[in-house]
Amino acid sequence: MLTYNHSIMQKRPNILFLLIDDLGWRDLACYGSEFYETPFIDSLQEGGVTFTSAYAASPVCSPTRASIMTGKYPARLGITNYIGGRERGKLLPPANLEYLPLTEKTLPRALQEAGYKTYHVGKWHLGGGPYLPQYQGFNRNLAGCEWGAPRHGYFSPYRIPGFEDGPEGEFLTDRLTDEAIKLIKESPEPFFMYLSHYAVHAQAAAPERYVRKYQDKVKRLGLDRVKTFEEGEYFPCDHKKHLRVVRRLVQSDPVYAGMIENLDENIGRLLQTLKETGKLNHTIIIFTSDNGGLSTAEGSHTCNLPLSEGKGWMDEGGIRVNLIIRWPGVTDRKGRQVCSVPVVSTDFYPTILEMAGLPLLPQQHMDGVSLAPLLQGKEKIDRENIFFHFPHYGNQGGQPTSSLIADGYKLIEYYEDNRLKLFHLQEDIGEKNNLVEKEPTRLKQLKAMLTEMKRATAAKLPVADR
């Protein structure tokens, strides 16, 4: 068991930010999975805070990643779809910015100016060429390019631009962890490492020994004898309108499960390296995902139930993510803690600045708020609502939508037919009971908030295509 020294860190802390691609809210044992095995990630809960109502700023990757880098809502940045997305349907989505502008003072740049060594390892997907990580405040960039997934697979040769292939058959998650471990051992302190794994993005892949283990587990648990998928409605986007949404009903994909266990073991290797180098007791660790799990298309590798839908949808399964934060000398004073206050990925920028003892940057407008009070044991933060804007069609079946969470309620606005849905999340995490007719006053209040947030962020809207 890894433990922290309970003394407050006297020097500026190292920061290890672990961002996983498409990891679902219930894809960890500590978040309720009874199929996936994640003991090392689960161990982050010891001396840390586990957030049960954490959100990605978008149901797809690039907008959330941009929100982490800038502290801004995707709508304000104009990056509201994954970069490269071109889906259309009944509506024509607005233009999507294809890169993170260099005019933004990114989180790594702010830390770099404060004396941090900054490292990017893994997936970037915020623009290529002059917009790569090494031009956005990172001293080193390993394997970050314009790609949203490893185009040539998870086994070497990867052919990732600017990243040397390993021996044939080497697994990418293992290799990225090897590179991160080298940097942790060699880097002067303080350092900021943004380790953004390509895993567990489809196409699902894992070394054979993991796959065999979970094939056996499927049979042992009898999961091969239960209904696995349910075919639903046709896709609303033009390029898939002849296909139906296919929803996974149970976590039982052996390849995906193996991919998660391999990821977990690599997280364990990182934690062990921090311990062996004497850096664990002054390294902040943040673990989260860029959007919900893939559950309705493209293999439907995981199941997010009791959350509704998954990646590419504004439903809870698409935007609610796991989040664990360990802050030595602060969160470890009370042991394992759980926080149900809604938080969002825009919050990481101001939170990290405060944890590092750095002032907020008035020239870098931020929509996020610092989570430091919650990490210090307080029960709330100063925020009226959380705003989401996804005016696009998802490859997974979702439609153009906006949403807002306030006072335990969630409003979703659908642009194809102007429908509204209102849910009380504290009582209805599965979003089954639409309260639009039952709570008109609450509906009016949240609709006004949503309208104001769209105005304040200059959110671009879809228009009729035909």
C-alpha cells in the first residue's frame, strides 16, 4: 500500500496529470465495475478525494482536452467537436476550430513560466504543425500529434509522427509508461507531466495474456449466457443513417477489459517509480477521463449503466467521468474521502495553479473554479452552474445539444426538434424521469441560465441543412 507523509509540502509540488481516453465512469472497480480489475488506480483513493459527480466539458475528446489546457468552456474557444469531425444530419453543425490557438496561455505554459519542467506524453489531438505540444508550453513532447487514436494500432510499429517505433509487437500503453518513468527519474523538480494515454480508445486491443484471462472470466461469471447488446434507433447523422445504434447492456468485452487491466498495471508502475525516487510525498496526482465510455457504437466496448448512453451523447454516460485527486499534505490528512459536488474539466487549470501556490491569471479568462476548497474538506465551491455545448452529431448516435447542471438538476436542449429534458440527478442518475411538465418553474429557471451561458460564451448553433 502506498502512503504519503502527512507533513505539508514545503517546496512546490510535482504534478502528474493522468488523462485516459474514453474511460467510462463505471470502468473502475472503485466506481462500481464488477468485471474490470483496477487495484492500482483504486489505490489512488487512499489519501485522496474521489469525485462522484465529475464531468468532462464535452462528450468527445478535443473540446475536453482544450478545456483542460485553458480553463475555458469549449463554446468560448470554438472547439466544440473532436478535431477532424465532419458529421451532419438534419442540421448543419457550426464550424469547429481545428487547433488550440497559440494566443491561449495554456496551463503548461503558466507552469513553465513559474519554473516547472513540463512534459507531454501520449495523445494530443489539439492540432498539428505549429500547434503541437512543444509550441504550447511543453518542454518535451513524446507521441503527441494531431491524431485522435493510434492509426496503425496499439502494437509497434505505431508510425506516430515524431515518435520512434519500438520493437515489433511492443504495446503502446507499456511504451508510453516507460517513457514517462524515464522522465520522472531524470527530471529536475518541480515537474508537470501530462500523461495522456491513447488507451482505452477503440479500436480495443490488449496483449494476449490479458485477453485470455478475461475470456475465461466471461465464462466463469456466465456473462456469455446473458443478453449483451440491444439494437435501437437509426443514427441521426447522414453517414450512418442506414445503421442502428447498438447499446451494450453488460461489461463483458475481454479485449477491452484486458486493455483496462494493462492500463492499471502501468499506473501501478508509475506509482512505484514515484515511491522509489522519493517523489511520491510531494507529487500531486490527478486521474480522470476526457469523456464517457463508448457504449452505443463502434464496437460498443463498455456499458455505463446505470448512466444513460455514452461517448458522443449529452446524457450522463457521455459526460460524467471518474476523477480522483491526491494532494500530499492536504487530502491525506483525512484518509479516503468522497465528494459529490459537481465539478468539470475547466476546473483543473485554476485548481492546479492554487495547489502549486501560483496566482490566478487575470489575462487568461477562466470558466473553471478552483477545487482546492473541496480538497481541503469544504462542502461547496462558488459556482452557479456547469454548461455544456455540443452542437454536433456524434459518431455514436448523439444529436446536437446543449446542457446545464444547477442545484442538482440537469437540463438538455435538443436542436433538431427543440425538445427539452429536465432531470433531478440526485434522485434520477439514469435520467429516466423527464420533469419538464412537472416542474415548470425549475424548467424556466434553468432555460434562462442556459440561454445566458450560450450568450456569454458566444456559442455557435447548428442551422437547418435542408
